[in-house]
Amino acid sequence: MNVHHLELFYYVARHGGIAAAVKNIPYGIQQPAVSAQIAQLEESLGAKLFQRRPFVLTAAGTELFGFIEPFFGGLDAMERSIRVAAQPQLRIAAPSIVLHDYMPAVLERVRGRFPSFRLHLHEAARAEAEQLLAAQEIDLAITLVEQKTRPGLRVRSLIQLPLVLLVPERSRISEARQLWEQDKIEETLITFPEADPVQVHFQRELRKRDIEWFCGIEVNSASLIEHYAALGHGIGLAVAVPGFRPAAGIRVIPLADFAPVDIGAVWSGKLSPVAQQFLAEVEAEAKSLPRI
């Protein structure tokens, strides 16, 4: 059998006819040429492979397509695999502060072992990072780890970070207990959306203490929380990352008796060698960071 004829038959069978196949064959070829070469294939086999109108594979065509489909259907994946092996890639998702403050040093050490790899960085919070992992658009995410994660994801804890409140310096609040002792907390809470893991974690800790304090100003970034707290619009909820320095006009109140949030690495399936090296460097970086 002519292998080129088999390739043309694969496209005809996959796309349901010669006209549709011509539109999807990844190189230029006219419909009459495909028809002629398929006819030659049928003649060499001594069997009709499909009915033209309406299109339907014969028993012989079904058997032949089942035999050749794994090969021709797997060529694109094989090409991608070879390209990745020739030049590995690393696709990471993480919050902006991680990408900006901690990632450069980690990546520099990874390049010490893998001098050449394609790098893709995504700024993403937990929910979006898990979606990217599910779609296989990233290799690994650095994110806040909640109790519930999507099935099939692997998690490795890296560091636990305390929650703090960001209070305007002119506020009378200097300790968290001054808030908890109120019958109804009057101060506006500036925080992330209700479904954000930091907010979920904070509300869980409040419920343990029979305290109600709900979001009054909802924002989508830590910098906005700090900015609006500094302007006196309320009290901000923040995660005290290593090296955290509050903006001018803000007093930091630790929530020492609240459980810290857990930052971890999350991935799906088997990590590539470059991704394994990245994970090792991230773990080393996390261990070297000062605890607050």
C-alpha cells in the first residue's frame, strides 16, 4: 500500500468525505487528485472503502481506518512532544506579588540547570489557576491552598503566612480585640470578593469566634486594599508576606490567634524535568524566607 494514499484516506474518513478532507489536509492538493489516489488505493486493496453519497465507511474502510488512525491521529501530539523535548517550556501561574518579588530569583536558579527553556507566566488567583491547570495551559501554580481542591490536582505546602489588618493611623483601633468586643463592628472591611480564598479563610476564623464582619468595600487586588485603607475608607484585610512593609499612613494589626493561610504549589499529572527543578527551587526559596 502507498503510505501517501493511506494518509489521504485518513483525512477522508476522519472528515466525512473528499471535499471536507481537502479543506483539512495540511498541504495543497486538489479534490480530483485526492479522488484519483483514493481510487488507486481501493484498486490495490481490491475493496471499496466508503460509499460516496451519503458518505459512509464500508466494513473494509472501517477496519482500515481503525488500523491507521492511531498513527496519523497522533502525529500532532508527537510533533509537540519532540518540540518540547528539544526546547522545554515552563508555564507558571501565580499572584502578581509572587511573580514580581520572588519569581525572578527562582527562575535564575532554574536557568542554571536548564539554560534554555520557553517561559510563560500567568498572573492568576486560585480559582483561575485551577482552571488553567484543568485546561492544561500551565504546568504548575503557586497559590493559596484551600481545604478543597479540584480532583486530580496535587498540592505541596510551601509556607504559612499570617493574616493582618491594615488600619489607618488616625483610627482609634490599635488591637483586634477592640473590634471583636463591639456588638456590631462599625468599621468598613476592605477585602477581596466573597469567594476569594483569603476572604473565605478569614470569615471561617470569624465564625469560630461568633463574630460577624462582612465586606464593605470589595476589591480585586492587595494593592487596592492597602490604598483604600491608607486613605481612611476602612480597615483592610491582608496576608503578611515576607518582607511586607505597609504604606505610609497605615498601622498593621496582627491576627496572631487566627490560623495562617497556606501557600502551596499545585499541579496535575507528571511534571517535566524543568518543572520539577522549578518546584525544588520554589521549596528552597520558601524555606529561606523569614517567618513573620
